[in-house]
Amino acid sequence: MALENNRLNDADAFEKAAETKSLAEAGAPQIAGASATGAFVEAATENTGKDVGRYRWVICALLFFATTINYVDRQVLGILATPLQKELGWSESDYGFIATAFTGAYAVGLLIVGRLMDWLGTRKGFSLAIIFWSLAAMGHALARSAFGFGIARFALGLGEAGNFPAAIKTAAEWFPKKERALATGIFNSGSNVGAIVAPLTVPWIAINYGWQWAFIITGTIGFFWLVFWLALYRRPEEHPRLSKAELAYIRSDPAEPVTKIPWLRLLPHRQTWAFAAGKFLTDPVWWFFLFWLPKFLNENHGLTLTGLGIPLVIIYVAADFGSIGGGYLSSALIKRGWSVNAGRKTAMLICALCVVPIIFAVRASNLWVAVALISLATAAHQGWSANLFTLVSDMFPRRVVGSVVGIGGFAGAVSGMLIATITGLLLQWTGSYVPIFIFAASAYLIALLVIQLLVPRLESASVEAAQTL
């Protein structure tokens, strides 16, 4: 996954004080969802001081469920890939090109959607995105060839590109800096829950009703979410259910100018390239997990469609804990007086080191050893991703967060497109996953080094100054 805030140069003293406050003073988050979500939210609410209100966590819950749906829809094809290959006669490279269609559209979509979210606002923008991707998900049922699935995947990627720019922008609008990494970790954990729900439901639907209904049924879920989104979401300043105390708490960071910043003005900043580089180097690892993990388990350990459920659930439950834990770790370090720079990067270093052992998974002869190593890597990726996304709002004003996330997401999707094509061709030519696992083991440490070189102190991007150039 890739999120969060802005610092004005004349407000450093205020921000330092805000960063060192305890999360417990923030008001108690209440989120329903995965087990990891509940555990970390409970930890964050212990010893709560003055209760300023909790409605912001309702918004976080909506983001969590949208991300869950997003990942259910994109996971269906990966789970059904092996039987569909046999039924429709795809080659390994055909499947690689189908995956490339999704990531290519996702890349293009992120360039457009990030700016669109800043322009339309998240209420309208998120609504349009989920309508588009839900229809595209259902449209897979009409495909009968690799080309047809490529078209359906392209449409799905274009629509699903709206989720993270909208979610990150919403978090920037609804949470102060000291809570933002935790909120991001919570809604980002929906990606893992989606990856858990899909293998538990999709095989059963496909076996009992046919693979077409697996796409149709999962695609309709987004429309149920849309009803709740339209009923419950408004901007904080416009929301009738938000108390004045909670609104003041949400806006406790330094005030920002409201002038528009052209998209191209973001490109010269090192901060933009730091985020984009982090996404480019590490996102392809997650794309690989999503599209090839079921096939890897089938080819290396003989798991059939009905046997994928438990291993995939274990892997993505671990990722769920990692997503919340990564966000919680950096927030806890900042709460104890660490700088934002030190807190974020320490958490990211720990996550990067935890991915390294995945290099042994490809040679593991025992299924559960492989599952354990992959689980550690997926947990670390999601912890990394929660903090990487948070870097955006650490360095940029809220009004350009969607655009910066879109730029970085584009970079991650381009690399995902490359990994999809390369993996398909590599497997067709050599039948070996070893080079991909070597890349996965090293990508995060390389990415952190690049980020450190570009933004050694996570200084704020001078986007206001850029307007005068």
C-alpha cells in the first residue's frame, strides 16, 4: 500500500509540543473490524484523559471497510487464477499481462484521481470511485478470454486507484498529526482483512455457483458501503454530529493557507520524490503477494483451491497486526518524546529488517515454514506502508495530500506493472521464484536508504514558496 501531514516553518515549537503529547490524551478510538484493530485501539484508549469525542473514529471505520472491499475485489482473480488458467488456457505470460493491465490502469488512475479528490472533495470523489470499481469487478463475469479479463482488470484498476488517495486525504482532514499514523494503520489493515475474507468466501462461491458469481457477488458489496458513506460522511466543519471540542482537537495542528497549489509544483520537491521512491521500490512486493501467492502455494506446496483458505488467512491476519502495529509503534515513539523523523524512520527500519528472512521462503520444503516467513514479510510490509503513507502528511499541507499520494501511488503501480510482466515471463522461462524473493528481501532497506538521503530530517515541503517561482 504508501500517508499524511504538513508543517509550517513558523510553527515548529507548537508542533514539537503536539508531537510529544500522549496518544491517550487524544480521545478514545472505537473501531469494529479485525482482531488486531481491536487490540491496538484498546491499547490507544487506555488512561484516556479529557474525552473530546470519538466521531472521527467512525470515519476511520468507514475507510477501513472501503479498503477491505477494495482488496476483496482485487483478490478474486488471484484466488481463481489456477482453475481459470486451466479452463481458459492462459499461459503464465498471459496471466502476467492480465495483472499488468490492472496495475497499468491503477498507475494512470492514481495520477488522475489524486488531483480529482483534491478538487471534488472526498465525499463525492470516494463515491464515484467505489461505484466505478464495483461495476468493473462485476464485469469480470462477462470475460471469456485473457483479453477480456485484461479489459475488466484495466477498468477495475482505474476505479480502485481512488481508494488510497481518498482515504489518506480523509485521514488528513479528520485526524491531528499525532493520531494520523494510527488511523492510517487501522484503515490500511482493511487491505489485509479483504485478503482474508476473499479466500474464505470466493472458493466456496466458485465451487457452488460458478466463478462468474464470485465476481458478481463480491462486486455488489461496494454499493452497500456507499449507502453508509453518503449517510455518515461530511467534512469536519460541516458535520452535525461532531462536537465543537472534537473539531477543535482535529484542528489542533497549526492552521494552513487555503490557496490552491498546481499539481506540477509538487514535482520539484525532494519530499515528493522520497515518497514516490519508497512506493516504487516496495509496492511491487505487495503486488506480487496479491497476484502470485495463491499460485506459489499451489505450485510449491500443492495447495488446491479449497486448501488455500487457512494459509492465506494466517498470512493476512499477520499483515493485519503489522499494519496497526507499525502505525502504533511510530505514534508510541513520538508520544515518548521522539521526533517525528526518528519515530517514523525507526519504525520503518524495523519493518524493513523483518522482510529480509522471506528470502528463505522460496526454498522452504515445509508449508508452514514458508507461511511463517511470508506472514512476517506481509506484516512488515503493512507496517512499513502505514508509516510511508504518513510521511506525506508529515511533510505536506492537507490540501495537497491527495495529489502527492497519487504521484507516489503512480510510481508504485508502475513498478507493480513491471513486476507483473517480469514475473510472468520469468516463470514461463525458468519456473523459478528465487529472483523475485531476493528482490523482496532487499527492497525495503534500499528504499529506506533512498528516503533518508532525500529527506534526512523530514522537513516540510515549501510549497508556498514554490508558488512564487
